[in-house]
Amino acid sequence: MNKTILLDKRPIGKPQLSDFKFVSDGVDEISTGELLLKTSYVSVDPYLRGRMSDAKSYTPPFELHKPITSGIIAEVIDSKNPAFKKGDFVSGMLAWKEFQKSNGEGLLKVDASRAPLSSYLGVLGMTGLTAYLGLTEIGKPKKGETIVVSGAAGAVGSIVGQIGKIFGCRVVGIAGSDEKVAMLKSKFGYDEAINYNTAKNMASAIKEAAPNGVDVYFDNVGGPISDAVLFNINQFARLIICGAISVYNSTELPKSISVQPFLIKNSALMQGFIVFNYAEKYPEAIKQLSIWLAEGKLTYSETIVEGFDAIPQAFLDLFEGKNSGKMLIKI
Amino acid sequence: MNKTILLDKRPIGKPQLSDFKFVSDGVDEISTGELLLKTSYVSVDPYLRGRMSDAKSYTPPFELHKPITSGIIAEVIDSKNPAFKKGDFVSGMLAWKEFQKSNGEGLLKVDASRAPLSSYLGVLGMTGLTAYLGLTEIGKPKKGETIVVSGAAGAVGSIVGQIGKIFGCRVVGIAGSDEKVAMLKSKFGYDEAINYNTAKNMASAIKEAAPNGVDVYFDNVGGPISDAVLFNINQFARLIICGAISVYNSTELPKSISVQPFLIKNSALMQGFIVFNYAEKYPEAIKQLSIWLAEGKLTYSETIVEGFDAIPQAFLDLFEGKNSGKMLIKI
């Protein structure tokens, strides 16, 4: 048997378990040039919510009644492709299936002896690339500047803060619980961290944590938290708009304070960041991240749930902030 | 007698005549190194509204009970400075005074025989520089792309459209009356123009006028017009936030739809533009603008009112859209 998860309905507002459907079929036969993969780890990420809608976006929407795809680590269990052999592990954008075949296109071999398999979906995968390339390509932080990160305890945010420290910046994280705030400082080296669920006035809390103002804002959440940051940006601030998890499930167009006057006053820049646009920089970025990881300068956190059947709930839990760091499903 | 206009009160919401105060004193004596100036043309510009407030901005606020300053063309009527002689005309950031002395710092000589004096406050002054440098430094339009301009009949907007055409782009203007819309097409070469006061649905009107989507948005107004543009931006769109006249007089923080999801979806960039940050590019830009002007590729429009006493009302009229092109006062 080979379980597959299909997108059964386009979510309206917050996704629900009933938007997904499990089906079972057989395991494909492979032909010359193909390989058979057994899924090891599945990554669930907030951006998948966008692809579940039918709206124009940077990646085409998922098709209804077809398997959902995301970043996956899989084991090659059979191969008729000379580039891969049985026992290899690969990462790629693959379907939410227990077993699937592939012609090898877009797959990257990963070395389980060099770093834990799951890290290739995290710090050495899209997550780490997003943190590193968003920060360096748009944020361009300079030593001594202040970086504020929203969703700081998330997969990307927890890496952004550490890279900011490597660059010699003051880093301030925003997260949604006291536990996360404590971890940002103790585990990820954040200089200051703010719990947005208990802060009385976010704009003042940010001002206190970033007394020299905000030079770089790495935005994973959007909404009122990002509004509060605007009051604290410095001249020539760079705002990396990497995610907007706070509004992904909105059924109405979310409203915020108008950003334009803040951008004019401060000659500031806001730019939407999608890691896929920077593919030519991946090798250099992964090399740098691997060095830092080996040197012990980067740590990461994962929330790993077990079992193929747990994938949809793990995805839903992202929107409740139940993960700390990268949310993965181990099959 | 030498009239001066002081900022008497910080405007709350829309500026009023009572925020300004006329005083009279004598004409200054000049010492060695100084020159005496007689004001010829005064430029009034929306950005001055920002300096009348007490808020942090890119230029310090005007001081209360002190003269307001703006771009001015003046005649040298006496000089004890070897760099200037009687009869020269200069442009600079000067006080709203009929006569004033200067040590020459920050003054630029302008050649009345090469172009009309007033053009040095307009197409060959800050206005033209704002249009050219905003478009080239942030917008970076490529041949065949679509540029949408709000406040298109204003001083800056009317020049942006023409430069867009020189660059081989489709240009779409947004303005507030049928007269302005007609003029955008007949005089300034806009391919299409939209009257935001009569359009039933701005997002659809923009879609119709820009069927290939919006690659560059030159934003002079902010507010709901800019919201409507967001629905039509293309991947990698560049949004030049040059002005936000629609919200300058707001007493509450203006709200808009959240821009972040649009920026992410389209990997788009929004950047606040202040011409003063690009001073090192002025000579090159003025050279280019002068060439186009001499070749007849640039035309401009001015609304000139007469008399020193008319300055405050002319400034207020900017917020009613009473000007077409550059608003100037001839003394």
C-alpha cells in the first residue's frame, strides 16, 4: 500500500483537516532512467497555504484532487538511473506520498554522514537558504546595526538571528510565548526578545529593545507586529518581507497602517523575498551555512512529529505557533 | 520693506492660512563674502507639509515662528562675494522673504538665456531630478514595460510619463479630472489615463489601461489609489514611493490594505524615494534632462500665481489639486 495526501478542497480561511484527503494505491514500477523513492522526512511550511488558494502567486496553485508537494528527504530504494543508487538519500520538492518514482530531475543527493538528514530540510535546506539569502541579498546588514526578526522562534527566524550575530549586529526577536522568548536568548543568541502576546505596546517594546532604531527587519508574520516595527525604523532601513503568516488565512483583505509615509520619511526599502529567485546563489550559501554549522556557530531547532498520517495536522499546527523551529514529519 | 512668511502654528490636518504669519522688516546689510538676493520665483511642494509637522523625518521640521524655506530662484542685486555678481540668477533652498542675504553656500547659478528661469525650479530643478532619478534609480524601467504614475498631472508626474515614453515603456497616468486626463494624453504623451474621481473601480480601470500588468509604479499619492495599483503589479515590480499627498494631512494614522502579501507574491520592491539622497547624481541627471528639453522631447506645465502674498494660498491649493504641473509663485 502507498498512501498519498491530496488537496481535496481549497481552504477558506484557516485550513482544516477536511481540506485534505488520504488515498491509497500501489507502488509504481520504474522504467529506465527512473528511481523509486521512500519518503523519510516531510517539511511543512507556511508558504504552502498560499499554494492551496487559487490566486495568482509566484508558484502556481496546487491542483485540486492532486497530491500536495513540499520539501522532502527520501531514500532511493530502487534505481534504474545511473546518477543514483539504492541507499542514497535525496532532497527535492516531492509529493506527499509514502513511495513515489522520479526521473531524478531536481533531486539533490544529501550526505547523511555529514549532517543529520533532517537538517537538509532545515538549516542546510530552504530554511537556511531563506534566512541567509533574505538577510544578505535584501537586508545587507552592516556590523553594529540592529536587526529585528518576527516569527523569531520559527524555522527561518531562529537562523536569521544567529546569522545576524555572526555579522556583528544587535538582534531582537519577536515571538509568541515566554518559552520561545527565553529560548531565543539562551539558545539562538538573540540580544533581546519580545513576547507579542504579553507586551502592552509593541511599538514601545521594540523601541526599548532596539534603542538605536531598526535597520533591518526580517518579517515572517506581517500584520500588527509589522505595523509596530514601522514606528521604529531608521533612515535607509531594509524590510525583508519573507512571510505573512498572520494574514495567510484571512478571508478578507487584511488592512494595516499605510506603510508608504514611513518608507518615504526614512528612504526605506521593503521587498518581497522568495528564495526560489536566488537559485544561482544556493551553492555559495549552502557552503557558508555548512561551515558555520561545522564550526558550531549555528544551532537549530526542530519539531519532529512521527508518521505519514500526521502531516496535515502538523501543517495546521504551524498557524497555531505550535512548532519551535523547523516543523518536520518523520515517516 | 521686506516681507517674510513665518510658520506660526503647526498645521493640524489640512494646513490653513492662519498657520502662516506675514511680518515685515528691513533689508539686511551685507558684509564681505555675502550677497543680497531678491526673490523671483518660489516653489511650493507637497513635501513641505511634512516639515511643518513636528515629527521625525528625513529633513528636520521647520521651526515655529521662523521663515519657511523652499526652492527659490532669486536675483543677485548686490554682491560682496566674488563668485556672484549683480544680475546673476541663482537657485537654492531659501527663505520665504522678498529680500535676503546669503553667503553663497548651496546656491547654484542658473542661466536665464538657456531656459526660462522658472524651469530651474521645475523640469531642470528638484522636480525633474525627482522624476528622473526616482524612475532610473528605483524604477529601472526596461523597454516594453508598463509604468503607472499617480498624481500624473502634477509637476513630477507629468515628467515621469514623458521619460517613461523616452525609455520605450507603456505609460498610464492617474489624475483627478477629465481635463487633466485629456492633457496627460495630448500634452505629455501618456498612452492611457484614468480619472480616479469618476472611475467606478480603480483596480479594474488600471487593469484595463495596463493589460500586461504594472512593472513600475511611480507613486505620488498613496492611499486607495495605490491600493488599487497593488492588485495589478507584476512579478519583480518596482514601486517608487515618492509622495503620499493623499495622507499628508491625515490626523489619524491612515490605513490601507496590507502591502506585504502583494510584495511577497510578486517578489516586488517598494522604496521610499527622496531626491536629496541622490545629490551625487544631479549633474548627470540635469545634463540628460537639458538635452531632452533642448531636443523637444520634454515639455512641462506650470501653474504660476503672482505676488509674494499669494504663497500660502498656492501651497494650500496643492492639496486641492488646483495646480497642473509645477506650482510656482512669481514675485
